Amino acid sequence: MTWIEDLARRADAALPDYVSAYYHSSAGDGSCDREGLADWNAFRLRPAVLHDASAQDTTAEVLGTAVAAPILVAPMAQQVGARPEGEVLTAAGAAKAGTLLGVSTNTGARFDDIAAQGAPWWYQVYVARNREATRLLVERAAAAGARALILTVDTTPIGREIPAIDPRNWPEGPRKNRTANLTAAELERFGPDTDMALDLTPDTIGWLAEVSGLPVLCKGVLTARDARRCVDGGAEGIIVSTHGGRRLGNSVTSAYALPEILAEVGAEVEVHVDSGIRGGAQAAVALALGARAVHVGRPVMWGLAADGADGVADVLTRYQGELATTLRQMGIGSIRDLRPGDVVTR
Ligand code: FNR
């Protein structure tokens, strides 16, 4: 058993079944989730010997923010299901590990409380049917210190195969299932129109950049053609993602899609990747292929559920340590020296 599988078991034991099932769940027949894990291992790293590898530098900048390593926390909803404080603890763990977190639209924590932990953070946007609700949230996130917006674009209804947790099951009450960053009166006023809009176009990117004054990354892109449309629409970053295999059961995997997207827009914007990255060696593969950063989802949630902020920090520092060890074994002193030629496909 890997340390992450062991951690998942401890998290599952600590959580009510309906919460752990929601965290594990994947779309369709689950093959995108399963193969999303396997496809990272289809890439093999080429070790190198007789190079001075006495020190490793994993530090990086992501959209201008310095991090200890380009291993970031993916935005995930429902963190209050893991711990009542939710993202406040995740942010504290990220701060301890010297990295950055994504904060979901459906966070049960307040922006100011997350920001107070000191970790840089990006606000993930599900655009609401009522654009006024989104404008309010984005303005509040920017005012609280979010440094970028992650516009999640894989929201078409056909892919929405993950049933939401019934809000009535949440110990903290229905509001915790949505956002803590609209008032009760606002939630009442917007009603069902805080649900995801399904009429997004590339123009949405420019609108969000204008409303927030922040750079926008598009998350959930899996083809070169869509990456091009995002960049032409003003995106400053692309996050290649299958949503952890939670959108379309038999979609292509992130590892498979990454090279074509890098070839299309990698010279113009930062390309990041997530879904199925289960350790520092896999992060090294993604970085060697040309990704500027990886985002980690479920393992962080499991760390939060099992051990709170310390659990989050532990997951992230283990990934960082594994990345440094991998570099050492490849005879490489800095992540900047990783090249596509360091990877072969099986
Ligand atoms: C997610 N993900 C997600 N993405 C997003 O843009 N907004 C969200 O609110 C959520 N919520 C969410 C909840 C849970 C429980 C999970 C597991 C995932 C997707 C997430 O950002 C990321 O793409 C995947 O989790 C990455 O895959 P791994 O690392 O979990 O394999």
C-alpha cells in the first residue's frame, strides 16, 4: 500500500460514509479516474548518473507567485465535510508547506478567514446563472486577496455525473453546501440562480478579468483546440484536468491530453495539470513534459480529514520531498532543468 492509499483509509475511517464516498466518487464507469492514475505511470523517467546532484532546487513562480515547489492545492468543494473549519485548515497547511491553494466557489469558509492563514490563494469560479451573484463573489474574493481566478470550464450538464451531497445531510446546515461568501439574504434573493450557468463562451474569460482585475486560468481543458479558444479569449493560464475523473467517465486523461495542449499554447501561457497526480515522481513527469505546475486534489482532502492542517502540510511536504528525491536520482539540480527528453512513453 502506498502512503496515499494508507492516508485515504485513515480518512475514510474518520468520515461518515456519504462524505468519503463523495470524495472518492468518479463519473460514469470510473475508467477516466482509474486510467487517469495509470496513465501517469505510462511515462517513465530516465535516470542519469555522474552528474553533480548534491543539491536540489524545487522553487518556482506560478503566475508571479513564489512557491516552495510547483505543487499546488486543487480547489475542492465540501471541505467542511472533512473538518468543520474546512478551507481555513487547508490554507494553514498550504502556508506551512510554502504553497498556494485554490478555493472553490462552493467553499463553506469565509474568504477573510482563509486569507488570514497567510497562504497565497486563487479563487475558483463556477459562473452562476445570475451573473450578479458571480460578480459579488469575485469582487469579494479579489478584495480579500485572491491573486487569480480559476474559471472551471468543464461544466456541461452531460458530464455532471457526480450527485451532489444532499445539503440536508450536512451537519452545518444547507448554507455550508453552497458558499459562505454570500449572505443569507443574497442566497435567498438569487435562489436557484446560483446554480452553474451552462451558457459560457470565451467571452466569459474577459468579463471575469474585467470584474476582478485578476488573471484568469481556465480549468478543465483537454484538447488543443479548446486551449487555443481559451487563450484567444484572454486566459493567462490553462489547467489541463479531468476534474479527477469526475466529469466524463470515458474522457481522455490529463496525462494523455497534456502534450497536445503544451504544443498548442505552452509557449504563450502557463499550462498546469491535475487529476491522478499521486506523488512527487509523477509531478516530475508533468514538469518534464512542460507543465509549469501540478495541482493535487483528493490526497489533500484526505490529509485534511485525517489530521487537519498538519495533515495537509504533511501531504504537500511529502510530495515536495519526493520531487527532490526524484531530481536527485535523475542527476538534476533544479526543476528548471527538467526536459521532455527526460521522459519516455512505455
Ligand atoms: C473537486 N474538484 C473541483 N474542481 C473545481 O473546479 N471546483 C470544485 O468545486 C471542485 N470540487 C471538488 C470536490 C471534490 C471532493 C473533488 C475530489 C474534486 C476537482 C479538483 O479541483 C481537481 O481537478 C481534482 O480533484 C484533481 O484530481 P485528483 O488529484 O483528486 O486525482
